[in-house]
Amino acid sequence: MTPRGRYGRVQRLTDAGGYPSPPAGERLGGAREGRPVTILITGGTGFIGSRLAARLALEGKAARVAARGVRSSSLPDGVEAVTADVVSGNGLEHALQGVERVAHLVAIIVERGPLTFDAVIRRGSERLVEAARAAGVRKIVYVSAIGADPDPRFPYWAAKWGAEQAVIGSGITYTILRPSIVFGPDDDFFNRLAGLVRWNPVVPIAGDGKTRFQPIWVEDLVTCIIACLEEGAHDGQVIEVGGPEQLTYEEMLDTVRRELGARRLKIHVPLPLVRLVAGAMEALLPRPLVTRQQLAMLAKDNAAESDAVLRHFGFTPKRLSEGLGYIRR
């Protein structure tokens, strides 16, 4: 039987091999007139947001999840559900009623029709910030991404940069977290990589495979978010975070192969050829394995300082090799 440990129900959301790291703070201070601090999580039904909601519920925090489609029955006990859409702005005023802190997690990794990076990430953040200011929100913690930059050659990072600027210019106290790639049960990247390894005798590697990443375990990122939600904690800072090791794309692939016990040949494929294949997948598949924009992002390393989490939050995050057991299921 899996031990429940300190965090009880969260254990079911994590790799069975370990517990979530302890939160940096034991409570969220600063409630007005002694009332509990209400925290709104935008994108609260997603990969990171669902785990943040579960952790806050376990700690007895007043959490509210806002998403375009959300049912209370799908959330942990004690978490409120509201329907809101940052793209259109519909429902934001209602979602923010009585809210003091916002954990802003809305993002997409693939564009579909009108749901572009700019529309969802940048303009959506601008609408949220405007509504939060009107509602009297006291703090926003925005989860951006390492690489955020206004360079229009990288639309995802440019949208993240624009969202950061909206938060910084809002007049609301803020903290911005820029994580590297995030791993954990139900993640997109490593589960897809595992499928590639599992079903192919020869595994292609785009380009030289030397782009560096710093994978961070989802529960460790949640710990960082909760720490930033504290009143007076990391206010006005932009903090890049990652796991305790920097790995190239090829090294991450090798870690996945070892976890699966799969002996596979690897072949390096020139990027121009991979771009052609990616373009075809974008045209034919609703969920392409890789997009041309994602390939373009391989031009930049995606890593923070190796001790960033320890220095800013006081704990050592989990290594990728320690938390990949979920890909075997």
C-alpha cells in the first residue's frame, strides 16, 4: 500500500516513488479583517493548476478554480469552481469577486485557429490584469517560461513576454516564475517522448540534440508557486527555476529510454528535414508530435541556474530520473 504521508490525497497525483516537497510557508498571511485569503487559479484544471488546487485544498486554503469548462465534481473537496475565459473576458469579474491572490497559469503550447499564443497568453493576461485591478486583487503570481523574450521569431516566448509586461505594469504586487520544462504524471512532453521510444525501433533526434533543459518536477513547481503567494514573498521578482540538473535533449531521451528499459537506436535528423515533417503533421494531425515553432525554440537553451530553487525557496528539487516512474504505466 502506498503511504499517504503528510500530503495525503496529493500522493495520488504524484509519482508513487516520493512525496511532494514541503511548502516554503505554512500559511498564507495577510487576510483582510481575519477572513481567509481567497486564491484564484486561472487554468486551474490543467497539468500544473490541478495540482496547485489539490495542494491548497489539503492545506485548508480557500481556493477557486477558473477555466472555460470546469465542474466542481472534478475538483478536490473544498475547491470552488467558476467558469471564466481570459480570451473573451467572459466571467472574469465574477471569478475575481472576493479574491486577494491570483495564480495565473493559463497557457497553450499549440495554436489552433483563433486560439493563438498572442490571443491566449498575452491578450488573455491583459484582460485578466485589468479585471484583477478592478476587483482589488492584492497579488498576482504569474507562471511564465524560461526564454520569455519579445523576439517575434518565437511567438510563444514573445506572448509570454507580453504577458509578463502586462503583469509588471498592472500596479498590482506580483511575482513571475519562469520554469524550464515541467515533468510529472499527465505531462505532455515526457509522455509523448516515452511513446516515441516505446513504439519506434529507431528514435529520431532533431538536429544535434544539444539544446539544454532543466526539468522541474510539477510538485516542486507547485511548492514554489505557493511560496510566492505569501504576502511579501519574492514581491516584484522575476525568478527562473528548474530542477537540480541541466540535461540536453538527447540526455533527456536517454533518461526516458533507461526508465522504460528500452534499447533503441538513435538517429540525428537535420532540422530542415524535421521541419518538413512537422509542417505535414500540423496540417494533418489535431495534436502533432512536434510543431515548426517548437523546433525553432531548440535554437535557445532552456535552463536556469542549477541552484535556483535551493537559493530562492530553500529546498532541493527532484531529479528527472527520480520522478519518471509514471511513464511506465
